[in-house]
Amino acid sequence: MNSSRSKQTIIIGAILLLVAFLFTRDIKGLVKPTEENGKMPASGQMAGAAPDASAALNIETSSTAAKNVINKNLATDITALENSYKGANGAEKIDLAKQLAQKWDDVEQITPSALYLEIVAQGEPSSKSWLAAGNQFIKAFESTQDSLAQPALLQKANTSYKNALEKDSTNIEAKTGLGVTIVNGLGAPMQGIAMLLEVVAKEPKNVKANMNLGLFSIKSGQFDKAIPRFNTVIAAAPTPEAYFYLGTALENLGRNKEAVNAYLASKKLAANPTLSSFIDKKVAELKNKN
């Protein structure tokens, strides 16, 4: 149940981003390259992101905000655990941080969960602990619609993945995550693309790397390059998002019948009223073009 609602939130967020893209062709600092020069931005830093954007996030404010949207009894339980955490030291404090990270994840409040995982990683630094924090920050970044929180979450994810790679330079998942943060705005986009291409060179079916390479291709108007990326994702782990973006790429290439099939597959997998309504309108529009 919780996992399903969380996925639907991410899907809706993805739709909003895509709609914005279709109108502006410019997402998070990525500009469509021209045929003449093929240039990308020299720096992909997210618009409006301060160098110390991560300082905008803290456990106290994130926890307070999260408690306002969860069951009062659950909020009371978490408050009690947080009070124990504040009075603890050493290994006990780290153990309580782990519990709080899980508690917040269980109620789908990803930002405070990520912040506690960051504390765990600081107390028990390892490639695994920093990777867990990075993955949770990315999840929070992808699911929030808070434009002020997004750059801070992305920056924390970037730092976490870098720390994971410092502990283990061969960690493919951390390298993928770092590439994703760069592509989304923390560095020169092509640097992130190069990292993701290194990942798929070693692991051709890597879902996360292929998905983000496909998204970058859409954002930069390279729809033909996006299609095989999404097909690879679908073959390995079909998701509503992958089918939805595949449909977008096909539609932009005028392959409307294939686009309709992809959109309908997305609708079937998601079983989400908001997405279904959006896709029904899109499918009707495409069928009228045929």
C-alpha cells in the first residue's frame, strides 16, 4: 500500500515535469542543443540553487512539516523516538537514527528519512551507508514538488554518492547515482552523461542508468536515442514511467500508433486515476491524427 502510493506520487510528479518540458523544452538547466553547434550548458547547476543549498534542509523543520501530514498517533510515536535520539550518544544515537530513518520511510516521508540516513553514514561511514543516504535523497528529490527543497536534496545526494565512491571507487550504483545528480543540474550535463555511459558499458541492462540516459535524450530533443534506452528498461523492469516516456519519444517522432500502445501500457501498470485521465486525453488526440 505505502509503496504503491509513493510510486503514484512519483509518477504524477514525472507527468508534471514532462508537461513543463513539452512547453518549454528546458528542464533544470538542460537546453536543447541546436543542430548547428550541438552545445550544452557549460554548467548544469540548477537555476536558483545556492552553492550551500543543502544547508536549507534540517531535521527539525523537515520533521515538523512531515508530522503535519501523517496520523497523529504515528507522529506522537516518532516524537518520542526523536526525544530519545536527542538525549543519546555514540552507538545508541546512531541506532536510533537508523530507527527514525525507517519510521519516516514507512510513512512515506522521504526527506526526514534521508536526513537520518545521512547521520547514520556520518557515524558509520562506509560505501553502503553513504549509498543508502544518496538513494534516499534522490528519491526525495524525484517525489517532491517543492522547488526550494529540490536543489538542496539533489546537492545532498551528490555529496552522499561522492562519499560512497571515496570508500569504494568500483561501486556501480554510486557512480550511477552521481551521474544522475550531475545530469539533473549539479555539474556539466555531459560529464554526468559520460558517467552513465561508463555504467552501461559495464552493465548494458542497468535500469537506472538507461532510464536517466533516456530522460536526458528526451530533454535534449534526441527522441530517437531515447527509445532504445526505455526499451532496455522495459525489458528488464517494466514501469509506468518507462512506458510513459517511451510513448513521449515515439509521439515526438510521429510514430503515433506505437505511442498509443506505450501510453496504454503505462496506464495499465500505474492504475492511477490522474495518470489514466491524462493518458486517455493523449490517446484520443493521437488517434485523431491517424
